[in-house]
Amino acid sequence: MPRLCVVCKKYEIKGSEKSFHSFPKNKDRQQLWLKVCNIKWYSPSYKICQDHFLPENYLPSGYLKNNAVPFVISTRRTDYEPLDYEGKSSSCQSPMKRSCVEPRASTSTDYEPLDYEGKSSSYQSPMKRKVLNANSIGLLSPSHFRTPRKARRHLDMVKKLYREKQIQNFNLKKKVIRLTEKVHTYDDLVLKLHKKQFLTDNASVHLQSIGSESLRTLVELNLKGKKLPYTPEMRKFAITLQFYSNKAYNFVRKSFKNVLPHPKTISKWYKVVNGDPGFTQEAFQCIHEKAKNETVICNIVLDEMSIREKIEWDGTKMHGFVDMGTNIDTVNDNSVHAKNAFVFMAVGVNGHWKMPIGYFLVAGLNGNERSNLLKQCLVLMGDTGAKVHSITFDGAYSNGKMCSNLGASFDINDELSFSFKNPYNNEPIYVFYDACHMIKLIRNTLGDMGYLFNQEGKKISWNHIKMLYFKEKNEGLKVATKLTNKHIYYYNEKMNVKLATQVLSNSVGNGLKFCKSLGCDDFKDIDATAEFCFLMNDAFDILNCRSKYSKNPYCLALDEKQFEKYENFSKNFYNYVLGLRLPNGKTVVESGRKTGFVGLIKALQNVLKLYTCLKKKYSLAYLLSFKLSQDHIETFFSSVRQRGGFNNNPSCKEFKSAYKKLLVHSEISGSQYGNCVAILDSTKMSVVNVGLDCIINNDIEEDLNTVEQDHDYIQSLNRLTPFLEEVTSYIAGFVVKKIKNKITCDICHPFLIDSSNHNFKLINQKDRNNALIKPCHDVVEICNEAERTFRSFNVFLPNIKHKMFNKIKNKIYQKRNIFKELNDHCIGQQLFNSHRDQIISMAILTYLNIRFHHAAATTEKKNNISMRKKFTKIVLFRNE
């Protein structure tokens, strides 16, 4: 298509040597050209022919000069005086000849060059030229649409401008949205990252917890554009954020004016830390600085982590061989490949901190080698000024041999067993077998043996727990236990602590007692099994206390008030375990299965001794037994594996890299797929707004779709057995608890609670502190009707919930005695929206949502034989 001059409207002639010039890219000169040519809108396709430039505007090569300015031809004058680039008249110095400025392709002989500012040099207000082709909507007139060609051209112009305005309007709307969602505070920043799924729940909670006021102020000042130097708190936040998510880190830097340092800067910070095998000097130095200002009491935790056998070269050193931190290159043909990383970690007993203090790449260590490393660790810790009085590990034989070499005895009848003298200061150090490992060993003993005998000769049977599981499965409801197929057939997940603790728990013991109270023949002799579950549950709770306050009487921190109670329990537990016997008649504590039972006995005794020692020496107010758990180092291992993404089995080189990052970022959270999992209760419910006379408090935002998974369901007959009626009554109490928080009418509240002292067997069995709600007879009847209706439908059909709701409500309205006490209260209210109708609707919807949620969960768990974790552990332990 031939080019067109936007000034004289002349097209390029084929074969002509006339040149056409584009507008300059410089915005100032571009606006000058537009002003000179009387053009209001700019387009990249606009061209100006050479007829509108002077010969002096061209270089010898034929290119246009950078300071060239076009001129337009005028019809008002025949004389002119060209201007130079500075805007001054050039006639006083070197008059120009007329021939050099005559237009080349124009019939007009009157024109007037313009100066750099776009003004005429001879007059001030020239007459405006008639606009033949409008370039804006405001210049349009009927004359521009007289011919089809003009109409089409101007219509295209209008469409183009309209489209440009649309784009401009769209961009402005997006800008407004960005401004309304702009992050102003530190908490907003973390929440936005979590909303974009850049951070996990644990990571977002942790980042919010570490942000002090000074850090928040620093972030907010940076968000406002005030650049400040990186403080230690900013460094901690930057390292933590990048550790959890590189994507989140880059998002923050890009979106918020480079608030955080460049990733290469963080890499330089990591290079300062020596992450080579051996004891880490930086860790001991950090503890030493902390011990200068306060009394630091530590627990040493040690364990091995399987790593992948892989030889790697990093440019300076070969990685993958056994390395004990000697800094001696012993790589040769006989070098042994490292299979495990033996890690030491210090955990603050009187503080909320933990820190890895060293690791060794090994292929296997015997008791003597381990004792040498432990001795060296205790001496180094003593040099820092920290006080060490306890050590925690699992029940491996090599760990026991390690402590034996240091003077410890493991005789259950020896009062001084499970302790030895600190080689640094001869202070006592108490040995703890990890409670989580011990409870797994006890579960394995009962499951593998099938049954045990207590001191009275009564049978403690694994079959009783299996019968409870199958009873719940056949009935379709659970008695508030968490038993699944994985709990009964645990062989593929023996290392899962959660499965073991949920089997040997109070809920299972209460479930067995409840089934016996119903008169079931299969549960006549379950007393010994229930007692075994109760004792193991309480022992584990004492050794896993995480908070100073708790409703559970055995989850309270050890202090002066609880000391006597825990001491009595420890003595009773000791006597109980001594009386346990295997099927062959041998006592458990003398058999090959004694580790779990002896470990719990001595852990209970040592936690009392440790508290007494710390209280006497350092005036410790209370002791949290969770500080003595191995979960801290398990979380560390989980975080190391998490660093590799899909590669959860790091090599020696990858382990070193992860260790350095975790050493700098010592406050870590593990993966949800590790051996130790934090179980969070997120039970929430929602409500329905039912009109003007609504008694529901809509300010309380809850979600019915996420409820506690205590109940499991299958399809069954409409008739409810006594088992189902009691379980439904238990759920009805939960329903009352949820809807009571929503109801704002004080008159309606008392009618939801039972006032007749009805005997609810399951609620009475489960109620430890008189905290469970006993529902009124009307709510129980509604829940029973909802249960019968739910079992009569296929719950996986579309829109089935609405049909169920209507059917249940019709049946309830046929029973005129439901909430008849509210009849007088409902006088004058809306006919189908009274308080009575709202309570009935809320109870039905709450119950149905619980049932639908667990019906879906049941369907997802049909194939309960999980092989993933088993094969994962096989891969890890084979160092592949």
C-alpha cells in the first residue's frame, strides 16, 4: 500500500525518489511535529514527505537531521523568512535564496516556515485551515459524511477512538482494583501470599508469628518507598520467606519495590555459615551468646536420617563418602559411601527455640563411636555455658550401648538407671526414650501378639479393638473414635505415630465401655482392654504435654500442683506394666518386646526427677514434657526432605545445602507427611438466613462443609438400633452446640438443652469434665428422623440434599409436639418463619451437612490399603 503524507495528503508515486519520514520517537520532538502539522492524535503509521523540509535539514548522506522540523505551506503570504534551529531569524546574517526553499511538489507558492516552538516568525495568529478530514470526534460535522468514502473513513476513525477509550477505561478499572487491594501492612502481605497459595498454612502462621512490631514498621516504611538498611529482623524474615517459597519471595520483591534483598545477597549470607560435617561452630557460638544473658537449659536430641547413596563433584570436593568432620581427604578406592546422616540438635527446655548443632555422614556407627561423639557434644555444650541435664533418642540398641559406655544402666529395678554423669561437670543427665516411638512399639506388641494378660489374668485382646471397628462399620456410625482400616491393618504404616496413639486412646476405651453398656455379647470381657487403652493414653499425654493449661487432667505442665498426681500415676503404671504377661506366660519387661513398656516407665520416672533437679538448681516454675520429645529432630528431617520437592531423599551434597539453610532458619515447620503431624481442629459450621424474624447471628462466620471427622457412615435400614440412637443423640449434642452459638434469642436457648436428666449412655461415657451438651428430646427426635431419611436416599444423586430437607421437615411438622413449648413465644411472628421453624431448619441442615461430609469421606476411603508410605520408607531406607 503506498505511503500517504499526513500534511499534504499526497500518496507515494511508484518509481518516485521522494522520501517519506516517520515521526521522531522522542516524545518532545514528536509533540512539536504534531503541533506544527496541526495534528492532535499520533499514529505510528503517520508519514511526512520531503516537500515539508528544507534542504538544510538533510545530511550529505540523504538522512534527515535530528533537529529537523517540518513546515506547512501557507496561502496568505508570498514572502517568508526561514528560522534557524534556535528559533531566530537568519536574514540578518545569511539571507537565503528563494530557489532553495521553493516547494517541490506543490502548486502553491506561499508558505511560511515555523520556528522550533511552532510559531510564525512574521505574524502571531494565522487563519486556521479548514479541516477536511477530522481526526477527533469533536471536529466531525455532517460534511464529513457526504460521500461513502468520507463516511467510511470517519466511521473507522470513530471506532478506533472508541476502542482506545475502552482499553483506557479497562486499564483504569484494573488500576482501581489494584489500589483497593494494595498491601499496606505486614499482616496483609502474609495473608495475600497465603491467598495466592504461595505459602502453606504452617508457613503463613509462622511468618505472622515472627513479625515483631519493629519488623512490621520496617516493612511498611519500605512499602512506602523509604529505603532502609537490612536489620537482623529483616534478614530473619527474608531468609524465612525464601526458605518456605522462592515464588513468594520473588513475588514480594517484584510487587513491593524490592523490599527484600536480592536472592544472591541471601546466598552470600549462607556462605558465611560452615555447613560441613562435624559439630557446627556457629551454632555453639549462638548458644554461647544466648547463655551470657540468661540461664539456658537444653535437651540434646539425636537421631539418624537415611540419605541417598550418590557421589557428586561440586567443583572443589567430592561428596558422598563417609565424613566425620575431620577435614581430611580420605577418598580412595576403598572409601565407603555414606548411607545416613547422624544429627545432634539442642532444644531449649526453658525457652522456645531449637537448633541443629552438628551432623556426621556415616554408613553405620556402633555404641562406642556414638558415645565418643556424645561426649564431645556435651563438652562443647558445657563450654557455651548452657546447662544440659537430659538426652532423648529412640530405642535402638546402639543408642543404649552409647549411654552404657558413659555409665548408664538400663535395669528397670535400678533407681539410678537411665541416667549417667555429665563428663563436663559430673551433673546428672537423664536418658529418655522417645514416647512416640515407645507407643508405636506397644501397639505393635499388642497387634502382633494378638493378646496380653494383665496381673489379674484378664485378657487384653487386639480383637476387641477390631470388633469395635467392625461394629462401627456395620452400624454406619462411629462412637466418636477415629478407627479406620489403616488403624487395624497398620502393617504398611508402622512408623505413623498418629495411628498408634489413636488406637491406644481414651476414645477407643470409651467406645468399648459403651458397647458393653448396650449389652452386646461380643463386648462382655473388654474391661482389661479398655483399662490398657486408658493407661497408655494417660502415660503418653503426660510425656507429650505442650501447654501449661489444658482441660485434659494429664496434659497439664509438670509443676508443684501436678507433681503428686503424676508421681502416683507413675507408681501405678509401673506396677501395672510389671504384671503384664505375653501369651507364653513370660512377663513383658523380661521379653524381647520390653523396650516400649520399659521406655514409658522410665520416661515417667525421669521426668519427675528432671523437674525436681531443675527446680532445685534453677528455680524452674514448670516443665513441658514435649521439650523432651524427638519430634523436634523429626520435624528437622521432614524439612530437609521437603527442600528437595519431589526428591525427598537427599544426597550428601543436598543434605549439606539444606542443613546450612535450616541452620540459619532455625525456627522450622515440617512437612505434613512426616512421622510427627500437627493435628489441628478446624470444626466450623454455617447457617441459613431465613427472613425478617431471623434469630441467627450472621456475624459469626462458620462453614458447615468442614466438620470434625469423628463419625463415619454407610447406607443401612431405616430402623435405628440402640447403638445408632445413642450415637445420634451424641451428634445431636454437637448440633445443639453449633446452633446455640448462632441463636440470639434468649428465650429459645433453654429449650435446646435437656432438663429431664435423661440417661445418654455415650455422652455420659465420653463426658470427662461435665463439658458435653445434653440435647433436649426434640432435637434428638429431629436428628433421628434426619438419620432415618438420610439412610433411605442415595446421597450421591444431584440436588438430593434439598429433597432430603423437605422430606425431613414434612415429617417433623406432622409431629405437633416438637418444640410445643415455643408456641406462645411464636405468636405474632411470620407464619412459616417463626423461631420454631428456624430452629428446626437449622438442626436439619446442620445434621445433613455432617452426614454428607462424612459420606464423601467414606467414599474416598474405600481402598484403605495404602502402599505409598510403605514404598516411600523402603526407598529411603535402601538409600536410593
